[in-house]
Amino acid sequence: MDIVTRIHNQLAHLRPAEQKVARYLLEHINDAARASINELADKAGVSHASITRLAQALECKNVRELKMLLAQSAAVGERFIADKPVNRQEIPPVYQAIHDILDLNAGLINDEAIQRAGQLLTQAGHVLIFGVGGGSTFMAQETQNRLFRLEVKSNAHSDPMLMRMAAATVNKEDVIVCLSLSGVSPDVKAAAEIAKEYGAHLIAICPQGPLADIADLHLPIKTQEAEYIFNPSASRYVMLAAIDMIAGEVAVINQRKSREKLRRLKHHLDEHRKGSERLPLGD
């Protein structure tokens, strides 16, 4: 359990002097992580013994371990810890955040990389798409949704064990598409490395990092997190844009086959919906 949660859970059960220290730690986590025991005692207005007793009450071996755990929590950022009232944002900033992140990434993926990705995917015997976590899981499913209608056999996986199992079954003509908004995704990287052992091609859509380093083709993205923590990350729109670029390239390369598949989809969806011919294609 992280130290901030421990402090909150134990706060009501602490002695008054220990409560003073605990509240100081919660309100000044960055300073507390760097302060000496003397400084902590002075700033909280308690004795050295109270600092030591608090560390013990929080199941730390000593004050040094308490400070180390505080430093780890501080690294997450005070915006997730400080109990300050936050006003809701109006709708326009949501659109602005999406615009800004797309602007930041415009031109980052070049046309040559998209063409190469399109060639790899259209020539693949089978495409496996790996992504874990909330955003990348959804994006993996969306990639499969884009590709199956374009005559590309594909499957999306987000379960770490299934990714490894699927990776172990690949052939040399297969392609793995790895998605990560961080570029640091140990489960995706581990499965991708298994697939590479058996000769599969690896495409990675992610920032520079461990996953990009092992890719045969890296389609780079940049993320940019806002101080306002209550909106979902706008960075996921960048990955969606990259997926759309790839899907557009695949559709053009495979146009004779994909046009017929898209026609069939459109026919049966319009028959089902009884709507305008300009309704979205299966979305």
C-alpha cells in the first residue's frame, strides 16, 4: 500500500503529535521527502520521537524508509495528492487539448513510414495487435475494427498471457502491431520479443522508449499531459490518428479487395438501419 493511503488510513488512530506530523506530510509531501528529521520536527512543531513513532505506526522500518516512500509518492505529482478544490472545466478546453496534442504530433510520422506500414500489413499472413491498459486496450480493438474490413486478417489481444501465447504461434510473414501511449509497456514488449524470435515483423506506435527500440518500424507519437487531472488524456487521439493513417494506406493499397468488402458492409448496414447512405460505416 502506498504511503499516502497508509497515512490517510491511520490518521484517526494516531496520537495528537503524530497527527500533526502526518498532516504536515500530506500537505507538504515534496518538502517532507527532502527534509531531515530535525527539519521535519521543527516544521511540524513536534519532538524527534514523534517523527520516529509515526514511522513505526505507518509500518516503516525507520524514518529513512518513510522519507523514501514519500519521495516515491511525490514523484506521482502533487496534483494527484493536494486536497485543493478544483473547478470543473468548460467544454471548449477539452476540444483545445485535443487540437493541441494533434498539432504537436502533426508531421511526426512521415509518409514513408506509413507506406511501409501499409505494405507490411497488406502482405501479412496474420496481424496481431497488442495493447494493455485502458487506452491501448481500446485502441487495439479499434485497430482490428479498421483492418478486418480491408481484407487484413487480424486479432487484438490485451491479456498479457494471451499475448504471449499468440506471439508464440506466429510465422515469418506475420506482423505484430504494438500500441503504447507511454512507450514503456513491459507486457507488450515481452510478447513482441517472443514474436520476433519467430521472425514476425514488429510495428510500434508509441513514444521513444524500450518498445520503440525493438521495433522494425517505429511510428513515433508524443504525449503531453495537462495539469488538470480530471479529464481523460487527450494523447489517445494521437494514437487514433496514427491508426487512421495506417488504415487509410491499407485501404488504398488493397483497394480492389477492400472496396468490395466495404460495399458489402455498407449494403447490409443500410438494410439494417434503414437510414441515409451517408451514415458512418459501421461506427
